[in-house]
Amino acid sequence: MKYSRLRGTQDIVPPEIETWRVVESAFQETFDRFGYQGIRTPIIEPTDLFVRAVGEESDIVSKEMYTFEDRGGRSVTLRPENTASVIRAYLEAGMHRWGGIQRLCYFGPMFRYDRPQAGRYRQFHQVGAEAIGSANPALDVEMIQVVIEAMERVGFKSIDIRLNSVGSEVSRRPYRKLLLEAIRDHGDDIGTDALERYTNNPMRIFDSKDYGDKLKQSLPVISDHLVDEDSEHFARVCALLDETGVAYTSDPHLVRGLDYYTRTVFEVYHGERGAQSALCGGGRYDALVEECGGPSTPAIGFSVGLERLIAALPHEREKARATGGVTYYVVCADEGAAPRALRAAGVLRALGNTEIDLSGRSKKKQLQAAEKKHARYAIVADSASAGRLTVRNLALRRDEDVSDEALAVYLEAERRKEGNET
Ligand code: HAM
């Protein structure tokens, strides 16, 4: 082979693509139910947008961005995430003047130049939502409900929601000092290089896999150092989740790798946490709209990594294949039967997914192909039986001789029968 795909990228080909379609429509249906409208932003943005929004010293900006100069000498970046772009678009479209809460959702590829491994790619896909324009703790709960409902629709029965508050800047500034002092007390265990790394954002230590729980447990946590407004907000979110029957785990060590977060943050895991990585991450970012040049506007959102979510769904994959495939497979036994086969396929498409076999191979081979595709019916057009089609129910292995004109009526009746049986 002359070319192969770049490391850390993937081709999503049939039948796998059907799973993607099923998963995406589960999210789309959920967004519709909750009143979220779609937004599409460019994959390429000015580099500065991410530097400002995600944070210059975050791993994403400092190590993982696909940044290059375009032919006009501008520094541009393939988006590593979509929240910054959505906020840019929100301001550029003047949505901040529309009043109320803007509820937006999106699907699309993101790019991070990370070391590829299971569940970590250089091009991956996110589905996400952002609700911009309210600091109400009930909106935090709504966001978590959206995630839960979408994941239930996809087929997840047990998900683990980890919740924390990282406070607003007012809480964080004094807490960072305190935390840094505590980290320095562990200087010998941590090493000078790492100490340097944590000077600007010591909270990252909780995200690091380099240190065991023992060290982390000994450090002060932000939840004990929130100013009243922040701790009240978090208490209200927790109370509302309790009152609406949403199960979650409070995780005082949960911090996020992007700098724009304020107050509520959450991650979603599936099954045992262990070495597993998050399927979803999100939280409030009450200062980002202003940081991007707009008026002070609180907001919250989440993104789900679709590759990770789909990899965690072995059973659903089979179901998705069954729902996305071909129902009617038209066998064209010889060249002379082509006009009738094409006409039959036209009729069948009004009833369901239809594929017509135009390979010119033998009737037997075409019928085998119909089985392999898990079609429900094979419809055989053969010049040897002019004006009549053979309809084979592939599951029951039953053949029925039907006139060309009666095909739709016959299959409609079959469908009703099937409907009654199930
Ligand atoms: P994030 O935690 O960086 O948050 O990414 C969200 C999800 O994207 C992760 O939980 C993971 O499933 C997936 N993901 C991230 N990196 C990779 C990768 N290299 N390969 C495969 N999957 C990956 C955000 O991106 C925020 N924009 C979420 C958000 C929206 N916060 C507020 N609004």
C-alpha cells in the first residue's frame, strides 16, 4: 500500500460507522428534547483564541496543539476543543444580545498532538453542549441531566459522575498559595523540576499520575477553601442533584486540564475507574465570555469523547449494526432483468433501506451476499419468470412468488404481520 493514515488518526468505516450514527442520533434526540440548538464552527481558528481560553500553560496549549503559519503568515490552530470556538462564535453572532440562556450543541473532530494509545488519539470526535447566560445552579443540574439522558439513550446503564467545585478566582488565588506551600513541604518526593511545573498552577498536581494517593490525600483541597458564594453554589448544585435523584460522587481531587473552569466541574466514567479515562468532561466557565471580549456572562458545558464512548459499548455495537443495515436486497439474476430490478428497488425504497446487487455475479452468490448483509428480504428479479418476483424471507428461509405490481402490498402486509408478532 502506498499511503497509510497518520499516527493517532482513525478511519471509521462500515459497519462501525453505523454505531456512530446510532450514538450521534441518541445525543441529537436528547439535545432536541432539552431545547439545545446546533452550532458549527470552523475546525481552524486563530491560535490566540485557544491560548487565551484554554490557558498558555495547560498541557493542551503548551504541548498538544496543531499550530502552524498559514500562507498569509497568521498563526492558526486546528481546534483542540470546541468551547473556545463556541464562545467566539456566540460573541461574533451577537448572541449575547439575544437575551436569556443560549443552549447550543455540536459534533465534530478535535485535534491534540498527544502520545497515541488506547482511547487517546490525535484526531478524535466530541459531541458537546454549552448553555450560556446563567449562573443558576439548576443549570448545572440540567447539564448533568443532558449527559445522563443521552448516555442512557445510547445504552449505558451505570455511569459514574464525579463532581467537584474548583471555585472562582477569588477562592482559588489564596488557595493556590496554600497548596503550593504544602507541595513545597513535599519537595524531596516531588523533585525540583516538578516543583517548577506546579508553581503557576499547583492544582495540576491532582491530575498527575506521577504521585500516589498518599501524597494527594495530605494536600489541602479547594472545597475546604471556597469563599461563601462559591461554597453556596456548590452546596445548591449537590442539593438539587439529590432532590432530583441524580447519583454522583463528590471528588475533592477532581481538577480539569483546561484553565477556563470556575466552580462546578465534572467528569463521567463508565464502570470501574481504575486506569480508565473519562468519557466526558465539563463544567462552568463563568469568566470565559468576558475573557474573550464579551460582557460578563456565566456559562456551563460538557463534551463527550465519542471514540471512548463507543469503545465502552460492546453490546450496543451489535444492536446498532442490526438497526442501521439493509432491509431489502434486490437480486438481479441476469442483465435482462435489470429494468424490473431497478423498478422493484424504487418501490422498496419507499418501505425501507434497499440495496440492489448490480455486480453481475450468479444468483446464488447474490443471495449469499444478502444473508451476509443481514437483510430481512431478498427480492429476486429473473428474466426466466417475467412479471413475477421471488420474495425470500431470509430469517424464515421462506420463498413467496409475487407479481411485480403486488410487491409493495405484499411487503406492507408482511411488515404488519411482523409488527403484530413483536
Ligand atoms: P476535555 O476533558 O479536554 O474537555 O475533553 C472531553 C472529552 O474528550 C474527554 O473526556 C475524552 O472523552 C475526550 N478526549 C479528550 N482528549 C482526547 C484524545 N486525545 N483522544 C480521544 N478522546 C479524547 C473539553 O474538551 C471541554 N471543551 C469540555 C467542556 C465543554 N467544558 C465545558 N464545555
